[in-house]
Amino acid sequence: MTGVNGPDVEGIKNYGKCWYTFPDIPASIKREQFRQMLNSRLLGRLRPWGKIVFVYKYLSMLRKKHAIVKKCAEERGISNKNIVNDYAGIVSGYEVSIGMFGREEGYALFGEMFLSIGGKEMTWLWPGYEVFDALDDPFAAIKAYWKAYLDAAHDLSLIDYEIVEDDRDTFRTDITYSAYDDLLFGVGCPELSSLNSEAELCAMKTSFSSSDIVLTRKSALPNEDGRYAFVWKKCKDNKEWKCLEKM
């Protein structure tokens, strides 16, 4: 991997950490999650009584789904209670949404809310690109930071990954296993894995790409080989940037 000043990149916010490195979600993030939920179009479509019904159905669903997600996680060797709680909540919210609005509209409304909340979470976790841009070699710093993030997730048995390409202009990492996708497929909600991936990609583009460092993802869902890829390329000109953005 191209060298980068170690102390510089290691001093960046939350270097070497992933979302589940933290034992508890910060109170500020919980408040923001709640605010995003209240302001979502999902709840905005409901009258006051409908919101009460939604919450009641959600809490009832949560009790059922928590047991299912916990069992599914144990079968996969996932012991982190925050992961179980998060994904039980995600699946429950989704099931209630499609139950009240129908599958197509419920997915769209829930997905919009999920991406909004997920984006705020990752903005808290990851720095903005300008932090990398201030270093001598932003591209090398991004690579070092991203690898440290993957290592943190790997240490918690949340992902497996490999670096497929790493040179002066290209950096590709393949995710060969994702516990998040595994859980969602295991509980019968594979369509939610694409939302997970989209939320992560949107946040990554804010933090780990710029006008001359373009990030693309090979596919929203794992292909038949069980992997998907994130690819960064350094662009030589604006024309190349536009071509990469369309990939």
C-alpha cells in the first residue's frame, strides 16, 4: 500500500473503528435518529392515531423479531448485542411499514427514512473529505483509513475482505462476507441488504471521494460469488471523472 504519514492518518476521527467498536450508541446520535424518524415521510403519511398504531405494531413486532434475529446471529457466531438490537429494530420497522402501506410503497418510505438515519450515523463516525485533503497524500490516507475500518469490522467477525488491486491510481477492496447481509438474508429480508449497501456508499462518497478521487461500487447486492467491491480511481481529467461516475 502506498505510504502515508502514520501519525497523521491515525489521528483522524475514529481511525481504526467501526460502528460496533463502540459499546453504546452516543446519546446525541439516538436523539438524531429519533428526530429523523419523526420528520420522515413514513410517519408524515400517518394521522396521529395512525402513528400510535404504527408504534404499537412496531413494539409488538420487535419482541418477535428480536428472538428471531438473536437466534440467527447466534447461528452465525455474532454475539454483539447492539447488532442484534439494531437489526431486530430495522426488520421490525420494515415489516410494519410494508404491512401498513403495501410492499412497494412501504419499502420506498422505509428506505428513505433508513438512508436518512444511516447517513447521519456515518457522518458522525467518519470524517469529511476535507480532512484527508489537508494531508500530503489524500489518496494514500483514504486507503489507510478505509483498511483500518475494514480491519476493525473484521476483528468483530462482521466482514471478510481482500484487497484486489492497489496501485498509484486504483484501489479495490472486495467484501467477501458481510454479517449484516447474512443476517438480513437469514431472517427473510434480503431486499434490505441493498439499503445497507446504499447507505454505506453514500456516506463513503462524502468522506472518501472527491472531484479527482472517484468511488464506485460494483453491485448493490452480492453477486453469485458472494462478494461486492468498492473501487477508487484517481482521475486525470474531468472527462474521466464523468465516465467513472456513470459506472
